[in-house]
Amino acid sequence: MTASADTDTLLLRCERYAHCVSLYGDGFDSLFDDNFFDLLPGETKCIRVLPSPSSGVIYAATAYDQTVVSCQWKKEKEK
């Protein structure tokens, strides 16, 4: 599973089935528009981060194989 950030969206992608993916943040309290979901091989999941924090780390963990990936979160300042 891989994770990347784009503005106020977290993008997750996996090459094999990922069961019960859960999201949590380090350094901030955020809500995600989806949490605790399955990912199919080759699927990309877009999750909005609400409210969008200015910075921190977001983790995605699977329930059974204990895979954890992280993504550095850095929101661009509005002009």
C-alpha cells in the first residue's frame, strides 16, 4: 500500500487486497470522509481530510497483516 497527499486529499493505492484500512493522524486531530474500508488490488482511494490540518503525519493501517504506511501532510498556505 502507498500513500500520498494532494491539497486536502489523501490518496491510497495498493497492489494486493487490503482489509479494513484505518486512518489516523499524528500531531493533529482530523476527521476523514471515509475510514475503515477495504482496498482492492490496483484500486486508488481518495479520502478528504476534514478539517484539513496545516501539517503532520497521516497513517494508514490494515487490520490483519499489520501493514502501516505514512504520508507527510503539509497543506499549502492560501494566498
